[in-house]
Amino acid sequence: MRQSSLVVVANRLPLDDNAAPDGACEWRRSPGGLAGALHAILDGTPATWVGWGGGVGPARPLPDIGTLRLRPMSLTEEELRGYYEGFANSTLWPLYHDAVEQPVFDRGWWETYRSVNRRFAEAAAEVAEPGAAVWIQDYHLQLVPQQLREMRPDLLIGFFMHVPFPPPELFMQLPRRVDLLRGMLGADLVGFQREQAAHNFAQLAAKLVNARGADEAILLDGRVVRTGAFPVSIDVAEMQQLSARPYVVNLARQLRHDLGRHKKVLVSVDRLDYTKGIEHRLTAYSELLRDGRVKVRDTVMVQVAVPSRERVENYRGLRDRIEREVGRINGEYGRVGEPAIHYLNQPFDRADLAALYQAADVMVVTPLRDGMNLVAKEFVAARADDTGALVLSEFAGAAAELEDAFQVNPHDLDDLKETLLRAMDAEPADLARRMAAMRAHITENDIHAWARAYLTSLDLTGSLAQRLPRRRSPAAARG
Ligand code: ADP
Ligand code: F6P
């Protein structure tokens, strides 16, 4: 077995095994922010990625992607239901997102979650060199740090939570809360998106397992577990480079033309997830149309909603409700050849997304709760000409950084409506100032800065961070 000095463990591999229309296997970039973010920093770094490639049944061996080795994990149908769809996405996901949907506590799922976590820990133990650093990602794998430490005490173990980590009032509802917390405390460094999450974690550690210490360093069983906020980001240079390509610029122009040259174009891009606030957004837009404050002849909305977790009950119900609502709004306010909303329930490739970001007058990112939201950062990176407005939920992690966005409370429909109008009517000079400030922030705090900050904290000698690829220069980024 080939071993690596850096091992990433995440639920998904950066590629997804999809069946092509003719039944053949087709590899695609995995949906969601995590895979894209990590893939960018591993480009050129020798490492192994342990993760699931989608689907059920035995895992097929996969070729390396450059310097990155892939260690695919299989899931059986029962594991998929109990671990991924069940405990991870029907219990933890809703609970960690403010319980905007009711979390399901099914006792049968726990054992599967624990045993799948153990298999991931065993795989990591197998591919990690003596003294290697193992970086475990997200809520699917909360038990892995402790399980891995028991198997391989020689390793440096990091854990990063991409989603919100809830306040004690919510976390305390979890059956198995002590096991989940102890699982994370097996790491040397536990990273979160926001300071508040690290604070919640320290409070829970004191309350549930009698740990001592402060937010930055928790003392348990004679070991120090460091914690901190490391807001994840995007490959800004890559997005700028992509946005400057003639194909993307022309496509953006074409989109503007097709959508109606003189119209205000509102764009949203989300996984089809109930945490993203799509229904609230549609209600606000529909009320603006009803009140006559927005007219179909001069405004149009594009909602891209990529299918996600489609076998989980809450997601199926959501898709039905959204499709009904889009149909109702178009039926009531659209005109022949002129819908109020273009709704696209399909994956987009990166260049098409970049063109859509460029075609927007207003990017509407209004999750009810989100660990970070990388779409907001991608939009800013794509707007090198300092035009366009970003409407951003206060409940997205990105709001702590993008202070110059038009921030909004998406639970407050009146606030949402007024903020959309303010963003549509803003002066170009105001928009340019805001966009330049936001772009300066993300350029400084890109995905490379994130990885460097996290890995420098994990390995205080700095040798791990030194192995990462250098950030591309802005000149290269301009292409
Ligand atoms: P999450 O991790 O919850 O999905 P983020 O906003 O952080 O949310 O990340 C979403 C990622 O998925 C972004 O990188 C975005 O570009 C990508 N994405 C969103 N919608 C689509 C789509 N229709 N097709 C392809 N990629 C998408
Ligand atoms: O952190 C959010 C997350 O669960 C990531 O792990 C992943 O990038 C994204 O959502 C997509 O979810 P899934 O892997 O369930 O399709």
C-alpha cells in the first residue's frame, strides 16, 4: 500500500461517479463547496484523498489526478441510507442549520454512522505514512479523529467543520452528543468557519466532558486540543482567469441579450437545499411583482438549483414546492416569451457559471443558514470590472467577511424585498466601491491563504504549509 505524508479524509472524493446516458461511467467534479475548495489547494501537492465516489457497491480503483492519489470508499445501500442520507443529512444537517427543518432522530442510524466512520478511519490509517498529517473534513466524519487516534497515535490529526456548529441549546438535543463531541476532540486542531462556532464547541466541551481551557485551547485527558476560526474561500485567481476567457465573456453577453438587454437581471445559484432560502426568495420576488414594484418587462430572475440529496424526503418535498411556486409565478406574471423566472434544475460547468455571474446585475445569496457560501465569493471574483450588486444573508458565514454586500435577514420578508430593491437601484459608484472592497478582501483571503493558515496552525513547525502550491500571480490570473 502506497502511503502519503498528507491525507485528506472527506465524505466525497473530488470526483463523482455518474452514469452517462449510455450507462457508461462518467467522472464529474463533485457538487458543493468542499470538494472544489480542497481540490484547488491539493493541485501539485503529493497527498492521498480518502472518500466516497458516489453510488453503491464495491469501489473501483481510481487513477491518480496528478500528484493526488484517490482512495475510494465503498458504501452499501444500507450504509448510504443510515450514514449519509440518515444520520449525516437527516439528523446532523438540519440540526446544525438552526433546525430550519425538523431533525430526525432514528436510533437505527447511529450504528451505521459509527461503523462507516470507523472504515474511513481504517482507510486513513492504512495510507498515512508514520507521523503524517491527516486532515478530516465535515460533519459526516465527526468520529474519525478519535477513532484514528486510537489506531495511530503517531499522526497529526486535523478536523475542519465546513457547516455551522450550533449553540449548546441545539446540540444538546442530539442523542449521542457526548460521543460526537469526543470524536471531534480526538483531533489536535478543530477548525470552524466562524469564531462563534469555536466558542460553542468550547462551551459544549466544558459542559459535556468536563474539559477545561478557553476557546482557542481545550484541555482534555492531559491533551491540548486547539480550536479556531478559519473561514474557507475559493481559488480567486482561477475564477478571475476563467471569467476573462473570451468564451465566457461572449457567453455572458449572449445571456444578457437573451434575457432582455435592458432588464435588471437577478441571479441565484444554489444546491437545491432547504437551508438556501430559495422559497423565501421566491415569495419576496413574487410579492414585489404583485405590488407592482417590479415589472416583468424590466426585471427577470434566474434561479439555478442543482439537484442534491434527492432521495432524502425533505429535499424531494422542497423540489416539488419550488417547482409549483415557479410555475405559479410565471403563470401569474409572465408574458408570452417573457417569463418572470428562469428556473434551471441542472448542473452547470464552471465556465457557464462564470458567465452567469457576469450576466447578473444582482446576485441574490440568501440562505437561512450556511457555513460559508462560496457562491457569494465566486460572484465577487468574477466581477473584475467592479459592477454588480451582491445581496447576502446575514446568516451565511461569508457575511462576516463581505461587509460591503447588501446584507439582509432572509427570514424578514419586508427586509428581503426592500434590500432587493435597494440593490437594483444602487448607483454605479456605490456598487463599484463595494465590489472593489469585497474583491480586495477575497483576493487576500483566498483558498491558498485558508489552507496555509489552517495547516500552519495544525503543524506549528510550518513544514506542512510549505509543501502547498504557491498562489498564482494576479498577472497569470488575468490570463
Ligand atoms: P454548499 O457547499 O452548501 O453546496 P457553497 O455555496 O459553499 O454551498 O458551494 C457550492 C458550490 O457548488 C460552488 O462552488 C458552486 O459554484 C457550485 N455549484 C452551485 N450550483 C451549481 C450548479 N448548478 N452546477 C455546478 N456547480 C454548482
Ligand atoms: O459542507 C457542505 C456539504 O455537505 C459538503 O460536504 C459538500 O460540499 C456539499 O455540502 C454537497 O453535499 P453532498 O456531498 O451531500 O452532495
